[in-house]
Amino acid sequence: MGEGVGGLLQGTLDLLVLRVLSIEPMHGWGIGERIAQRSHEVLQVNQGSLYPALQRLRRQGWIRAEWRRSEHNRRARYYSLTPAGERRLEAEMGAWRRSSRAVDQVLGWGEGPREVGA
Amino acid sequence: MRAWWAVRAWLEALIFRRREDEALDEEVAFHLEMETRKLMARGMDPAEARRRARIRFGGEDRMKERAREARGSEWLPDLVRDLRLGGRFLRRTPAFTLTTFLTLALGIGATTAMFTLVDTVLIRPLPYAESHQLVDVREVGEDGSALLASYANFSDWRARSGSFSGLAAVVPPRPATLLVGATGVRASLTQVSADFFDVAGVRPLAGRVLDAGDHASGAPVVAVVSHAFWSGPLGAPTDLDGVVVSDGRTPVPVVGVMPPSFDLPQGAEVWISLDREVPWNVRGNHVVEVVGRMVAGADPASASTDLTRVHEGLGATYPDVETVAVRVEGLKSRLVSSTARPLALLLAASGVLLLVACANAGGAFLARGVARRAELAVRTSLGAGRGRLLRQLTAETALLGGAAAVGGLVVARGILAAVRGLVGAGVPRLAEVGLDLRVALVGAGVGLATGLVFGMAPALRLTAGEGATLLRTGARGGDAPGMRRLWRGLLVAEVALSLVLLAGAGLLARSMGAIADRELGYRPEGVVTARFHLPQGRYEGYEAVAAGLERFVAELEADPRIDDAGVGLMLPVAGGGDIAGPVGRDGGERTEALLSYRVADPGWFETLEIPLVAGRLFGPDDGSEGDHVAVVDESMARLLWPGQDPVGRRFEPGGMDPWPDRSLTVVGVVGDVRSWDEEWGGRPTYYVSSRQRPAFLSFFGGELVVRGRSPGAAAGALRETIRRLDPAMPVTVRTLDERLARSVGQRRLAATVFGAFAGLALLLASVGIYGLVSWTAGRRRREMGVRVALGASPRAVRVGLQGEVLGAVAAGATLGLLLALVLGRALGSLLFGVGAADPVALAGAAACLVGAAWAASWLPARKSASTDPATVLRLE
């Protein structure tokens, strides 16, 4: 994908979006901001990917959209999780944890007690 | 739940496409505003903040495009756009478009037409209730041949068999003249026994069918008429009360009208009772068709066994039962049995033609695609994905395939009309044939499948590879990877399939030739025949019939336009029910073999030029008073009196003769006469005198035959004489050649249609080859130019170009020959006098194809080779 720092893996953006929306309904800009804040500005979501991702998730039936008043009393499109989206998030998070632990283990190879002669 | 949200999102996206676009615009505006606000909060001045926000956001249009794609709303407008674009491309290359369209339309049309035929004739059930229970019942002779039943046997079966809920006898329809008011109308009249309409299980559209009262002995005649007769000659009266037809003597009330789909027996227009006057209760008189409705649980095999058992019982009781078994066959399979194989074959042939058309269209698409590679390459480098390009190419093929499907339906209509004209009544159920929704759907399906087959392979091939490669090779005009191989493969397939069709057509044509060359034993050329039926009531008594017919012949012979004239029954064309059964020899035991029985006058032999071998023909003294005499053919003479002089010997005719035990004296021997149809071919035959057996001609009608200097004049004289002597007599005047041609109608249909398909395949293959060579030549013009510039002769260049293609043709032809050898066997009984591996047909087909291929490749190759090298090199 080549989007964001380090190039978010395909599907990772979806996971992050779902996670953000599981806290509270949010509009597109806010979602990007939340991801940046939580990652201490490491993950910068490319807007060119975010909106298509939202459309895709909506089409999958995991999120829904509705117009609300924003904090500045301006009309904004808020996205929120559907029940299916919640289930999806849980499953995705489980999968992510498993694979990230696996990757960690591979990356941490040799950092334990040093092998003789290494 | 999830599905609901998903569907809702998609529907909104699709229906409120504009609204979704506006929503996205608003979201983007909101996003930019928030971003600007954030930057301003960090102390940036508003203009700079807005600029930064916009930069950070990135390419807005590209994002929107991707968002739309993610919504899944774009396929419809995309499709419209693709189709519009495709249409524009197709218009830009009219030669390509037209050729491909015609090619595919022909293939689809042929297949659709043949499918329609097969569907109507073979697949659809007969339009009667529980039609699988309906059967046709025939007697089987000692030699295994099937015969119509005799009425006496039929009534005993009906009384003694438990396999049927009903059995009915039908006298095959014969033409009759009926008076409607004062107008004489030709109608096909049939007599049916009680229960006939119950067996068929069809209720009348109006009025009633024949009931027990109508079938009582001596009851007044009433008629049930077909829908066509009711709506045509009768003028579609709403009230049948008082509607009568007349046979010239008594008025016959019309009591009922059958529905349009009712066609039993085939072609019947007027049904009257058979039982009220059973004509000839002789067991050797095979004149009725028997239809039955089996009880639930019975099948034709068990019913055959049951009826054969009953029939054997009859044989034990009545010595004149000369058949040995009964055969029960499903009515539908009986109706279509002889047609099934030719039709299935033609469907297969049309399928092969369609494949050839697909291969050709595929080649054309490939060639055009190559020409468009530069364009495709540019589009790829500008960011069009492979999926997008594929969709674009598919839209074009779909457009062309759809148009071709429509064109194909038009072609199919034409083919069906032609087939109907070609065979007329020769194929059962043909009247039911019509294009309907089912067929249209099949045609459209075939068109779509065709589009995918011919369109996708080239499209996949064309769009394979990276944009850069595409751009490089496309711009330079090089070949795409594997493209030549693909095209070569298409060509090989096309040639092989065309050869199969050509070989099949060759075999069928050779069969037709063998049939035409067959020694018939008489001379049909120039003979005109009139099939007649004597109007009821005009000729009282058999003496009057004999005298009337003699007068006809005498008047005809007196006409200067006619040289010879005769009268008789059973021309040696297919379809006569003229089996006589075994005869007794000199008062002794009866022969095993069935013989053919014919009625003739001396003029019959003279007109048909059947040679007299020994003795004499019937003479003026062979009247009703004297000895009953017969003329036998050489086969019969050999069978009964091997090595002896048959003239003067006596035999008992048996079977269907009115005097089965009265000896006939042989007065002459004539040459054997053969029919074109093997089934009726080589039976030993004897002729009885029309003057001594007028009863036959009175009951069955007969044939007047004449030979004149020109068939046209003779036919005219024949018609005039008949009109003068008896205007009420229904006749059908045709040349004997025409009759013979009709008797081989199905064979001819198969040969003609197969031939037409083969011709089309050859044409398509030639077009394909021409295209391939032109294309190759165009691709390699530079190379050719260089070679010619370096001193290669144009001839060498041409030969090189042609050689490559002809190599593929040779490979295809070899493959085709092998296929033809295997598939030729499927032609089976359609072949006559040639083997399935007939070398003349196969070699001829191969020569034809290779010749066409050479010619098709020579033209473009020569053109390419003779171009001035300087021009070519300058061009590049």
C-alpha cells in the first residue's frame, strides 16, 4: 500500500479504524487524528486511503454512517460500529495479536542468552 | 444484520450515486476545514493553513475515484461508459466489426436453428395428456419388417389384451374432395375407430368428438374437423349447428372442432367413423395404424410381449394370420425415429460451425487487439489497471456478441424457413417448429458464451505483462508473448473442424450420388404421375371403376402430348404399404418370404419402361371373366421356380388379395424394379391386372403415369384430361423425379444442410487464413523489406510467409482427418454405398481445404512480397 509511515499492511488500516470507532462514533478527520494521537504521531493515516477504507467497511456492513452536528456545530458524517463490526473487530484484534506476537518472537531471536560462538 | 447494513450501503451508493458523491465532497470539505482549524490553532496564518491542509490531503480526485470503487457503485455507469467506448471502437473498424458480426451471427444462427428443430421434434413431449402412455402398434412379419395392422387382428387385440386402457384403429389420412356449400375443398380425410379420441386424451375445442352412436353399424356419417379446417374452409363459425360438409352424395354434419395442437394421425383434417362400415375384414389386409394408451405401469416392452402372446393365440386359431409378432413403440419415438439421428447430427454440425466461427472471431479480435496494443499500453501507463482494460475489452466483445445473437436469431429464422421449404412434410412435427422465448434465450446464451470464448482469451493475452513491456512491444509493433502460438492454435482448430464438416458433407454427397446412380430397373426421367383417389359415388361397382380408369388411360394416350400412359398402384418410391405376404406355389405350401404386391395395366410397364423379359404383359382378354393372371419380376421367378420357365405356372396370392386362394397364372416376367429406399428395395414382386383387381384402386386410389416429350406438357395434358373426365377427382400431379427426390428428403436435407455448414466453415477458415497472413505480413513488413533489399526474390519471401501458415493448415488438416475418421461412423445409416472412411470424400475434403488455404494465403503474401522495399524501409 505504501500509505503512512512504514507502510500499513493491507487490512491494518481497517483494524485501526474499527478500533477507533469502538470507543465512540467519529467522523473521518477525527478517526485520522485519533490514530495519530494514540500512536504518538507514528502512524499518519493517508486521507486518500481513509475515505475509500470507510466506504469499503460500510459496504461490508461493519460500520454505518449518519449525519450529526460536530463539536463546532457543523454538519459532519459520523461513523459507528454495527454489531457485526464489533464481532469483526474482536476477531481481527485476536488475529493481529497472534501474528504480531509471532513476528516479535522471530525478531527477538537471539536476543536472549547468547549462543556459544555466535 | 450485517447483510442489511451492507446492502443498504450498496443500494444507497447505487441509487443515490450523486448524493453519495456530494456526501463525500462534504466530508472532504469538513476534513479540510478541521485540518485548517488545527493548523491555525498552532499559530499558522489562515491562507498558509489552508494550503498545508490541502497538500496533506493529497490527490482528491484519485481518492474519490477509489472511494467510489470501494462503494461498488460504479459498475453500472462504468458499464455504460465501457459499452459506449466499445461501440465507438467497433465503429472505427467497420470491416472487422462487420466480418466478426456476420461470422458469429451465422454460427449462432445455425446452432439456434438446429437446436429449435431438435427441441421441437425430439425433446418436447407430444401435446397430449400423459403422452408417454401413447404407443404405436404394428404387426411384425416373419422377416422382421413392421406392417400396418389388419382391422380384424386389431379388434381381437383390443378384446384380449390387458396392457391398454384403450386401443384405436386409424386409416391413414387420404385426400378427399368435400363440398362446403357449393365449393369443392381438398381435405385430408381419416377414419378412426371408437375410443380414438379417448385414447388421444384430447377434448374438442368446440362441439363433441365421435361417440358410440356415431360408430354404430350403419349410423349416419358425422365429422370432427381440425382447427385449421374449421378456421379455413369452414370460415370459423361460432355455432356448429347446421354446419355441414358433403362428400357429393350426403351432407355430413360437423359435430366438433379439435384444438390446433391436435395432429393425429399426422396431417388429418377431417375425422369420420371407421366402425360404422368396416371395409375389409381380411386378416391379410394391412391397412390400419393402431394407437394405444397403455395402462399405468406398462411400458412398450411389456405391452409388446403381452400383445405378441395374444397375437400368437390368434395365429393358432386363424390360419390366415401371416404375421408372427406385434411391436409396440412409444408414439413419439415412432413419429421421430427416422428423424432423430439426422437432426442430432445436424445439431452437432452446427455446433462445429459455431466453434469455427468462434475461432475465427477470436483470431480477428487478436489481430485487432495487436493493432491496439500501443493504445492499451498508453492506457496502462496512465494508470488503467488490468482489470479495467479487461472490462473494456469484454464490453466490446459482449456488445458484438449481443448484436451477433440478435443477428443469429434472424439467421435462425431464415434457416428454419429454408428447412421447412426443403423437406415439406418429410419431417414430423415440423409445423410445430417456431422460434419462441426458450429458443431466444438459448440463442442469447450461445451468443454470450461465444463472446466470452472468442473475446476473453485474446483479452487475457493482450493485457498480460507490465505496462512498460506493453508500451515497448506495442509501440514497436512486436508480438505479444505467446500471441502467435495462440493464433496458430486457433487456426489449427479451425482447419481441423472445418475439415470434419467438409468430410461429412463429402460423404453425404457421395451417398446421394450413389443413390442417384443406382440401377433402378426403370426410367423415372420424364415421367409425370398423378396420385388420385376416386370420388365416392361416381363409380358404382368395380366394373365401373375398371372401365372408368381404362377410359382415362385411353384418353391420355390419345393426347398428342403424351406418348405412353398407364395406371396402377404403388410406384417404386418409398412409403408404400405394399406387402402382400407369402404366396402359395402351384397350389402347394406357402413361401416363407414376404412379397410385394402391385396393381398395374400394360401401360404401366411401357410408361415406366420396365423391360419385359419373357411372356407377355396383360392383354385385352385378361378380363374379369377369364383366368386371373399375374406378371412377376425376375426375383420372384427365381424364388418360386428356380431354373424353370415361370410363364404358365400358377400361384396363390394370399395376403391382401380379395381372392387369396384363387390361383393366378403367370403370363409374363419383367425386370426387377428397385426403390431408392433400401427398406422397400429388393423384395420379389408380382403385378396383378388393374382390370381384374379394380377393387384396390377403388379403395386406395392409384397412380396415373404418363410419359411425354416434355414433362411440362405431359403434366398439362394430364391435368386437362382429368379435369375434363372427372373434375371432382382429387389428384396430386408431380414428376416422378420429384417424388423420388422427396422419398430421400431427409437424406437430402441432411446432405444439403451439412453441405451448407461445411461451405460456411470453409469460407470462415479461408477468411481466417487470409487474416492471419495479412497480419503476419504487416507485422513483418520491415523484415521483408530488408530481405528483399538484400536480394531475396519476392517469390522466396512469399513462399516463406505462406509456408508458415500452410504448416498450421497441414497440422489442422491432419487432425481433422483423424477426427473425421472417428466421427464418420456417426453418420451411420445416412450413408449409402460409401464407407465412413471413404478415401475419395476424405481426400476431396482435404484437397478442398488446402486449396482454399493456399489461395487465401497467396493473395496477402504476394501483396506483401511485391511491395517496393524502399517504400517499406522509408516508412519504418
